[in-house]
Amino acid sequence: MSADLTLLQFDACAKFKEAFEADDTFRKTAGLSFDVLIDKKMLATTAVPPQGNKKVIIFSESEAPSEEKIGTMDYIMASRIRIITIIRTVEGKENAKDVVLTIVKHLEKVLWDKEWLGTGWLSHRKIGGGFAVPPTPTEAYHSLLFEVLSSVGEEPE
């Protein structure tokens, strides 16, 4: 291996966040923020400010080599990316379940045909999701799970 070897490794969490933040619909949604979860304690930091709170948290649940590419040093990574949408609303202003469903539907739409060519991205697909607990008019927690396949290896010259 040469000293100037550049490895391609797709960072799904960062790319998902970047795609969501670049979306016009999400930019116009008041109180909506996107975070890449570093510490699970962040899940508890969703206080309800006067206008409500809309938070989408993206984190990698697991990552493991999926298969080696025959005859090369490269391999394919399978990652599970969890996207948690947490909505806390002020009673009588917005229904939390309706807000979550609107946001989740648009999250899926943004990712549906997204491609990150040149980054090692191969594919992604939704493999699960739903409400973790039954939503109330003022609080709703929804989880999406995606499987992301990416190629790790030398950048082509």
C-alpha cells in the first residue's frame, strides 16, 4: 500500500443529515433540527420550548463487513442506520402524531432515490420502523431503520 492511499468509506449518518438539511421542505419547517447521535444521552435532551420541538436523530446501530470483493483488498460494509424522530408539541397547537407522520414520509422521500456517487455508496433500503410507543397528542417517537451497503477500499486513480 502506498503512503498516499485514500480510503473510500461512506459515512451514512453524515450524508443522510446533509441530505435532510439541504431539503427545502425541511428548511422551512419551524423548530426542526437534525443531529448525528454521538451519545445516547442526547435522546433525553428534547425539552419543550414554547413553540414545540421537532428533532431528528441519526445514528449508526451497527456496522460489519458484509462480503469481500473477490481478488481485491476491498470489501462491502453493511451498516444499520437508525433515524429517530422525536416530536414534542404544545397542547392545542399541533398534533404530535400528525407532525411525525409528515416528517417521516418526507424523510423516506428524500432518501428514496438519493445517490452519493464517488463516496463508496452502493445502496440503502428501509428494513423497519414504526412508533416505539403509542403517540399522544403532544409527544410522538418514531423510528426508521435503514440498511446501507457501502464499499470500502482504494480510491480509483
